[in-house]
Amino acid sequence: MRIRPHKGLQIDGFTLGDCLHTGGFATIWDATHALYRTPLVMKVPTILDGYDGPTIVGFEVEQMIMPRLTGPHVPRVYAEGDFATMPYIVTERIPGDSLLKLFRSAPLAVEEVVALAVKMATALHELHKQHVIHLDLKPANLMMRESGEIVFVDFGLSRHDHLPDLLAEEFRIPMGTYPYIAPEQYLRSRDDLRSDIYALGAMIYELATGRQPFGEPMNLRGVRKRLWRDPVPPRMLKHRFPDWLQEVILRALEVDPKDRYQSAAQMLFDLQHPAQVKITARGEKLKQDGIGEVFRRWRRMRRVKGFGPPPADALSQMEKAPILMVAVDLSPEMEALALRLLQAVRRIRATQSDARVACVNVIKTARIGIDQTTDDAGVNLHVSRLVALKSWAAQFDLSEEQVTVAILEGPDPAAEIIAYAVNNQVDHILMGARGSSSTRRYLGSVSSQVVAEAPCSVTVVRIPSYAIAGPVPTAMVEDGADA
């Protein structure tokens, strides 16, 4: 006998309280359990006597995916109920409502938009790292913890790389929320993490302008138009809108996934480094494309069946577009080591052409007292290092979108490198270690600390002792730590 949820219902040790939310596909109830002090909610799908196939399958998907997720950006799951009696998922209760009310108050100030966009991109990157593509990102599915982290909810349309895609197996219609659905989702693709990046771009557009980039289409025919129709540029809607932010938003909203950011981490990097965003025609647009260009796109896209296939899974896509951080010492005596770092990065990019290279140099400042602010020529030390680092990075012959430079300052170089890696979702750090016995003790401790504490893989490049006195061989010497 199937049980329907109601206040006071006791099931599997849980007692239902007030109904907190009634949606088209599920109800959310306050719940308590004698064994748990944590505030809880129970989500129960709305199963009627009509055609409930998508509701049932979507809830099965949630029950499969949510218990596998961890971290602050998803609700913690405590229990699940079987369809034989009453299907449910019990999770921690995130205080407050969704961010829908905040979106309805848009447009926000640019500073607020960027701050929230950074939080959303961070959460999305962490979700993708767990093999999950959400596929229904929208304001109503975003919440925020009291500590500030964005939390994703409602995984009924999601895709997990390691699980069967029940929705794709059983249904042939595009699924998603129309104002945020990506073009490839309309074309029935459910295996591309860049679909989430598109939705993220649509939400940032909405926060910045107070409008949805493609309005509120009521049917799939309205969604189809975004295959050839471009959104109104934010700079056309808001006076003095930053060109760099428009560049980020419109890049995320590109029709073809290959033209978007290839990972949420790369989008996050640009949001955190606006001065280094390369402004293209996207960022300079002041009006929509003309009727002639739109017509040409319509002729090209009206019969398209899909875009190029993405890599095998979400992590493979992210691994093709990593952020490589190169910590380089530009002092004259370290020229040979800097060359080896250059070669190491080139070798990695030979197989990962979408990699973003972040070049950094650290100025060690004094803990106490007055720091040296100029170099031997009397030029500001930060400026002179920046000029030298840009010159070194120019050897990669990459576009401004693919390479960035930053001068870090602090009393602990290793801590600065680690903090930069954490803040920018770096996937791999490359750094050098001196071979000289007189200086290796100092720099060795830096590389060892980075290896021990970095949140990602670290490659330490060193010039072997046999090469110091003679010609430098072409082979690279790399290891995992500076012993």
C-alpha cells in the first residue's frame, strides 16, 4: 500500500512536520529523527495517477546520485525511501530559501554579480570533479549556506559518469528549464559539462541585467531559436557595463560548446582576474547581430543534429582543460632552470591544448620591518618582476586567453604559491628547485612544503648535478618532491 506524505506521518523513524515547499514534481517537508540532531528535510516526489514517468525516473536518478556526493556544495543525504512504500530522500536542511528571490531583485551591482558568480563557478567546478553534470542549473536550484558556499539542489535531471543515464534510456525529449537550457541539450545531448557552463553564463547575465538572455520561452520551439539568435549584449542594456564581464558572459553563452569555457575552473579564473581577460569582439559588442548574420546562422544551424562529441566523461573534459601554474625564478643564475620549466609546460600543452597557463613569481617580503620596494636600478620591484615575467611567458607563443601572469608577495613563498593554487582551482603546479648546496636548503624547503600541502599534483623540475658542470642535456629531470 502506497503512503502519501502528511504532517505527523511517521516512516522509518522519521516524523514529518510542516510542508515547506510544494513544487510541480515534489514536496519538501520538515523532518525529525530521534538519532539526528541536524535539522532535516524530506523530499517526496509527487506521484499522481496520470503520466508520472519523468517524475519517477528523475527521482530514481536523484536517489542514485545524491548519496555519492560530498562537500559543502551539496546537501548531505541521511536516508532514502523505497518506491514500494513511499519514495523519499532525507537530507540536511539548508537554512533559508533558494536564490530565486535574489535573482528577482536583479540587476545587482557589478561587484555583487562578480562575487556571486565566483561562488557559483567554484561550486560547479567541485561538482564536476565528482563526475556529475547537473543539467538543470537555475536560481531555484541554488541555495547558500550561512558560511557563504553555494549549494546545488534538485539532481533529478543530472548525469553521473559512472551510472546509467536512465533519462536518456527511457525518454527522447530534451529536458531542462527553458531559459537556461543549452543548445546541445535541446539537441538531446546529456554528456557535456559545458552545458552547465552555459546555464551559469545565463544566470550571471540575469544577475547583471535583470533580464534572461533569451527571455522565457514556453516551448521547445522557442528554445530552438538560440541556435542562431544571439542575446542582447549587456553593454546595450546597462551604461558603463564592464567589457571584461560581458566577454566572460557571452563566451559562456556561445552556441557551440567548443567556443565556451572548457571548464568551470577556467571561467572562475577569468572572474577572479578581470585585468587579464582578453577582450574580443564579444566584449566590445553594443548591439545584437544584424539580420543578415542571423539569417546565415539560421541556414547553417536549422538542420544541425548535434555538435562535436565531448570527451568520454566530465573528468576527462576537465583534464583536457586544466589550469597549469608555473612558479618560476627569474634571477640570472636560474636561467637554465627557467628554460627547463618552459620545456616542461610546452610538453604538457602538446597533449592538453586547452590548458590555461598561469605564470607566477614570488617576491619574498620581510615579516617585520621595511621591505625593499625597488630593484638595483631603482625601478619598482613589483613592476620590474612583472615585466620580466611577461617577457618569459611570451615564449609560449600563446594567446592572452591561454596564459596569464601574476606577481605574488608574502613572507612565506610556499604559502603564497599554495594559496594561489587553492583560490584559482589549479590542477597542476610546476616549479623549480636549485641544485646548489648553498641555496638548495632554502628553496628546497619551499618546494617540499608545496608538494606536501598543495591541493593538486606538483612537479618539481631540477637541473641534475651532472649537468651543472657541463652542457645541459635535452632530457628533462622531473620528480614529485625536492628531497
